[in-house]
Amino acid sequence: MDERCCSVSLLQRTFTTRWGPLPTMSGIQDQVGGAASKTAAAGKNQRLRKAVHRHKPISKDGIQERLFTLAFSGLVYPQIWEDPVIDLEALELKADEHLIAIASGGCNVMSYLTAAPVEITAVDLNPAHVALNNLKYAALRYFPDYQTFHKFFAEADARDNVGAYQTYIRPHLDETSRKYWESRNLIGRRRIGYFGRNFYRHGLLGTFIGASHMLARMHGRNPRKLLAARSMQEQREIFDRELAPLFEKRHIRWLLNKPSALFGLGIPPSQFEALKGDEQYMSKVLLERLERLACDFDLSDNYFAWQAFGRRYSSGGSGPLPPYLQRENYENLKERIDGLSILHRSFTEYLEAADDDTLDAYVLLDAQDWMTDDILIGLWREITRVSRPGARVIFRTAGEESILPGRVPDEILSQFTYDEEKCRAWTKRDRSSIYGGFHQYIYKGA
């Protein structure tokens, strides 16, 4: 048996010993997707399939796309992986503006409300993400104080969080979201119980990070050691000693060259190629991005590093947190939360129903990396139609360059300004570190 097979076999045995059998793809669907019938699941994820599927089901690419859709059907991001501080600099939100954003884990749409009293429409194709956003919305409205909110979402590992859900959230939660959180996962536990056992270890991303930690420990390395660094120099030394050598191993290079290996990061097959670019091995790209996360930002200011290397936020109330979880923002956020609307639909669906000249800002995350040219052009036609002059559009890409030139007609792009130097500076300062590019387009007006 070669080194690759030994590593995969050992990973399977280690996982099984500690947590039970490795989940099948149908099991991954419901780390969060659950006991709902196949017919119901198919119906509610139709939008997701439309966004991802490009090839025939029996083709190699088609199979990869359908495996990704299955994996993406449940909770993917317990925490969103885009830096809201960079977003807010680029958005320059003003009171009473209307922003539309992809919701994902909900961290950023709530963080935007800390900057200004704006109207935010959060849309998402994933029903689990919609349920998570509704949970956060209800918690912010009905929890009695910051301590309860902090314990639930920043600590996210106290048994009495389930009691707080029953007392304060459940009576006000919509039926669909309530059913989601109170239904059971593969091993019979209610999903709301995640908040009593470290919520951030759950979901597709949480499972991926956990598996990555396990793989590192199997090779005698421990990602958690990086969190003990007392300076950025120590961060560098620990990274070079503990993590960088893993990416030189042949079987890890082989594993990371499989598109399915990155499903846990929420990366579909179409985006995998964009991320890999011209590199022979995906491991080189991931090493560079992980190095930036570990070494380019002080741990005291980077909660993404705490999630990646510690699988949680720093405990004790003294570590970095996203803006929506910071004590100083709590009262403003509570006052402004009614400005947030959460919808289960696609970005383009919402825009098609919107009136002309009604929106001021757009947050597309990395969704355009998934899109065909036809979908991309349709999206930007709608953005142009519904934008007020000065509207800002921000998004990220797996590669360094903007994907719009050459794909979106000049007749559309010529109505927007793009400052490449400014976008590169924002990319460099983005603490999440996984993306190759951050981009901002500003609508000049017709």
C-alpha cells in the first residue's frame, strides 16, 4: 500500500475511533439537511443546483458538481470567511441606504449594521444559512443582554445556550427555521445543541477544519500551537515548523489536487480551477494563502486565524471578534436590526423583482466564480438597471484578477469605475486570507 493510501486509511480509522463512521455524502448533506424527505430536499435546493450544475450528470465534471451540491445542501459556514472590516471600507455605507448581500453565515450582514442605520436584504440559496441568519436575527431582538448574546455566538459551547434558545428565541422564530434547529442530525442530536458543544466545529467548514487538524496531528504536527505565539515573529517560526512541511508531502499534494478535497471550504469544481490557476499543485496555492493567514496579521487582531487554528473564537472575552459580536457595537446593532430582511432566493431573482434606481450597494462574496457567462451578464444587467448613481459593488475572486473584463460586455462595464491599485491594497489587508482578489466597482450612472 503506498503512502497516499496509508494516510487516507489512517485518517478513516482515526475518525471512526473518535467520532464513529465517516459520513457518506448523503450524511454530509445532513450534517444539517436532516431527516427531511428526498423530495422536499430536492425542491428546496433547486436554486442551488441551477447555480452549480453545468455538465451532464454522467460526465466526470457533472458528477463532481452533483457531489458538491449534495455537500453544500446543509450548513456550510458557521462563520462567514470574508473580512467585514475591508467590506465596510469599500462600501462606505451611509444612513438609509439599501444594500443587498449574500447572507452566508450572517456574520457580515449584521456587522454592516454596526456602521450605519441602513436597510439590508440578505439572500441565500442555502436553506440552512437562511435558518442560521433567522436565528441570529431573533437572538439579537429577544435576548435580554449582551452577555447572553456573547455566550451563545462567541463562546457557543455552553449547555445553557439551549435553554436560552427555548426561552428567548423559539417563541419568535419562524416555523421553517424552528423546524430546522429542532430536527436531529445523523447521530440523533438536535441541531440547536451545536451551541452547547462548540457550534464552530459543525457545518461543512467546521468539519473540514477538524479533518485538517486531524491530518496534521497524524503527521506529528499541531495547528493549535500557533495560537501560543507571543509575536508575529513567533507566528512565523511556528508556521514554518508545524505547518509548512505538511505541504511538501507527496500524498497531501495528491489529495489537495482533487476538487472534492475542497468542498469543505465551499469551493465548487468550477471555482477550484480558478483558485489553482496555472499551478501544477493546488497545495502550493493553499500553502501561500495559509501562510498569509498565519503570518501576515497579529493574532490579537485576526479572529479568522483563531477559527482556523483553534476551531473557535478566543475564549475569556479578550480575543478578536467580528464587529457584530463586539460589546461596543451591541446597542447600535440591537436598535438597527429591524433593517435586516432575510430571504431564501438568488441574488438575480431579487434584482429582477426590484424597481429601477433603488439600490446603493451589493455584496456578492465569491459567487461570481461559480457563474456561467450568461448568468454573469444577466446579473450585471440587473445591477446596472436597479443601481442609483454611486452604488458600490464588492466581491472576491479565487484568482487575483477581476473576472468581469472579457466576460461582461463593455457596454455594461463602461458604466462602472474600477481602481485596481486600491483593490490590491484591500486584498493584501483582508485578514481572511483565502481569496486571491478583492474588487470594488462603482456605478457612474447612465
